[in-house]
Amino acid sequence: MSLILWTVLGYLLGSIPFGMVIARLLGLGDLRQIGSGNIGATNVLRTGSKRAALATVLLDSGKGALAVLLARYFAGDVAAMLAGGAAFLGHCFPVWLGFRGGKGVATFLGTLIALHWPLGLGACAIWLLTAIISRISSLSALIAAAFAPVLAWAMGRSDLILICLFITALIFIRHKTNITRLLDGSEPRIGRK
Ligand code: G3P
């Protein structure tokens, strides 16, 4: 019962579309009509507000981390994994937006940090390094996501490989249009429309 409860709570927490809320509150417009139309921090940055983009990264990653930490505190490690996976799903498929949500990258990183911080920081470092070299957010996300299950294995956390594989697969599916643009060379650099 408690596992179902934490999965539902994780989903509800993850489904709060912070990027959209922040953009609306700051009068930056409707993210669906801007840039890629995505509700994540990369697209919030396309409004020109670094402050709003930073707040979106922190809140979108924070909701994944919070779901994991609360579930672990009250119900243990399995509940923590379920709550983190559900928070990620909530971000990608929020009931409030007709299940049309974001790509889950910040929520994925926050969830990983809370599940096992060396793994989360490792994935963040890969994202950052790729972003510095390529200046492309989606490419950084795809590479960080691809490495996550490998890092989990290399760090001796085979219990986290399955959740990593699940999230990695969904991140690739959610980046379908980005992958098409990456392949034809038209994916915009960070901050560009
Ligand atoms: O974190 C989302 C990023 O990987 C891609 O965002 O807006 O360029 O599709 P966007």
C-alpha cells in the first residue's frame, strides 16, 4: 500500500510544471509558443531570462530529489526508487497539461542525486562537460542519460541500473524531435531559438 502511495505522491510532485508556472508568473509568455515549445529550463532560457531558467532547473530537479528523499525517509529504498521514477513520469506526462509534459532531464538529474549522489553528480558532470564542448542542451542530456546506467554499474549500484535504464529510454523517446534536428544539424545551441 505504501509503495503505491509513494508512487502516486512522486507522480503528483513531478507533474508540477515549474517552467510554465515561472514563465507565467514572470510574464515571459506561454512556453508552448516559444522556441521548442517544451516546458523545461532550456526553453525557459529562450525567453531571455537566465534567472527564470535557473529557478526552473532548481525546482524541476528539486521535485525529483524531494520525492526520493521523502519516500526513502518514510518507506525505504524501494519506495524511493518508485517515487523518483514516478516524479520523472509526472514531469513528462503531467495530468494537468493533458499528459503533454517535458523531457524530464532536470527531474532525472535531481532524482539521481537523491538516489545516490555520486551517480547524480557524475551524470551532471557529463551533462556539463558535453554542454561546454557542444553548447547543445539536448545532446548533453542524451549523453548524460546514456551514461547513467553505465555509471550505476561502475559505481557498484546495480540496484539502480533498472531505474536508470527506464529513465534513459524515456529520455531518448522524449527527445525524438531533438535527435532528428541533431542528425540534420539544425538543433539550436543553448540560449538560441
Ligand atoms: O532539457 C531539455 C533539453 O534536453 C532539450 O530542450 O527545449 O531544446 O527541446 P529543448
